[in-house]
Amino acid sequence: PCPDLRPSKYVQLPLSSSSLKGGQEAFSPLGLNAGAFYALSTLLNRMVIRHYPGEEVNAGRIGLTIVIAGMLGAVLSGIWLDRSKTYKETTLVVYIMTLVGMLVYTFTLSLGHLWIVFITAGTMGFFMTGYLPLGFEFAVELTYPESEGISSGLLNISAQVFGIIFTISQGQIIDNYGTKPGNIFLCLFLALGTALTAFIKADLRRQKANKETPENKLQEEEEESNTSKVPTAVSDDHL
């Protein structure tokens, strides 16, 4: 028999699937957020040393604080999302808090108090890193039933591209104008990402598909039948 030379469905998905269009709305906001995080992490040492000369060790500790706070934020946001299923609302709130954290960090970096930088950087890392799993899950919902690997790959491409652009651009701004204009540059794009997130249509395709599975339908029917039998049993006992 002749070998099947037709292209695999995994090759056709990115080109022919209309469901990927729904996920494109989530690619840019997540790319903006992740790109800002990559730029901030790369240039953190330069920004801290600029305002606090000789504090190279504490600059590394601030980076560690951002990472640890981000891990905690990612875990807590994932737990909340799994229980609430409020994808758009949770994503939008965390994005807004990321913007607020970035603004506070921007205007407190030059105050001369290193302990304030620890607090503001940790808070910013908590929400900025906590957004990443939310963005990935939201994109998977919007692109269902396409492969999660495809969605994750496109999101990673978006994040890397924005990360390169932001790192180079912010580095040039810091060298020529200072750290505050460089951070404001990131704040502007985080504000843009917040606005784009607010306009995303919450079409949770995976959740709808899970509710329509035979197992879930049978479970719902059993629950309805059980609830309908309860009044009858009570009335029989009363008689």
C-alpha cells in the first residue's frame, strides 16, 4: 500500500484552525507582561547599583525576592483559578495589580531606602509572575480544542520577542535618561496590556466542552434525580 503522505493535523492546526483566532487576543497581553518581566529581571542589577552604589549583594537579594514572591504568586493564582474558574476576571485583576506594583516600584526606587525596594520589588514580582500561569490557562481556554503545546509555543514566542525588544529599549533609555523613564516605558506597555485584557471575550471553550461530556451530563442527571426524590421521601415519612 502507498504511504499516507497527507500532512499531519498537528502541522495543519496553526494554519487552518479558526479557533486559534480566539487565542490571539491573549498572546499580546501575556507577551507584554512577560516581556516586561524579562527586561526588568535583566536590568535589575543596573538599576539598583545606579541608585545604591556598592550594593551588588543586595541587588542579587532583591532579584531573589522577586523570584520567591513570584513562585508564591503563581501557586496561589493557580489554586484560585482552579476553584473559581473566573479566568478573565482573575487575569484582569492580577494584570491591574502588576501595573500598580510596577508604578510603585518606579517611583520608590530612588528614595534612598533599600528596604522599600525589597518590599515593592517583591510585591511586583508576586503579581507579575503570578500572571503568567493565568495567561497560559486563559489562552488554552480560548484556543480549545487545539493542542495546548501550540498555544504555549505561540505564547512563548510572543514573550521572547517582547522581552528582547523591551530589554534593548529600556537599557538604552536607562543609559540616556535614567531609571525612572526606563521603568515608565514598561509601565506604558503594561497599561496597554491591561486594556487589551479588558477587551478579551471570555469564550471558555474548554469549560463548555467539559460540561457537555457524557460523564458530566450523567452526573448532573443523577444529582437532579436525587434532589427530586428528597421531598417525596420526606412526605412519605411524614404520612
